[in-house]
Amino acid sequence: MADSTTDQGFSCRKKPDISYPCSWEYKVIGSDRERLEEIIEGACAPLRPAITLSNVSSSGRYYSLNATLEVESEEMRLNIFKRLQDSKEVKMVI
């Protein structure tokens, strides 16, 4: 017999309800801060995201940058994510 709480656990796989346009933030992680900024600017062009430092690893090897900008649609949001993710110099995009 299925537990109703278990069934509800799958609801997190639903597509999020996002109203566009909206402000969106990407967290981008890599080892070269300046290069990450260039990659973010290129992925978001022609828009100019606000880029801020989020964290530096304790060893100083990795940087985490936040890139915030106004996205007009889901397609735009996902395309920027894919361009960031496709860069070999980017270790992770959240």
C-alpha cells in the first residue's frame, strides 16, 4: 500500500512555476576568477549581469561567482545555463 507522504515526495520533480520576466541568479564555480567573469559575460550577452564573488575555497583554488540578471523567458534562462555549463573552464553551475 502506497504511503501518501511518499507520493508527495515526487512532487519536487515538477517544473517550477516561474513568472517571467524575473531576476535570476546563477552560481558559477571554477578555478580562474577573471576567466569565469568573461565566460559569464559572454553567456549572458547582450545583457550585462551583476557579477559578485560568492566564495573562495579554503585552498584558494576555486571561486564561486554569482551572476544576477533579468531573464525574459524560460528559454532564455535555460540557454544561458547551457552556455555556462558547456564551458570547459566552468566546474559547476547552480
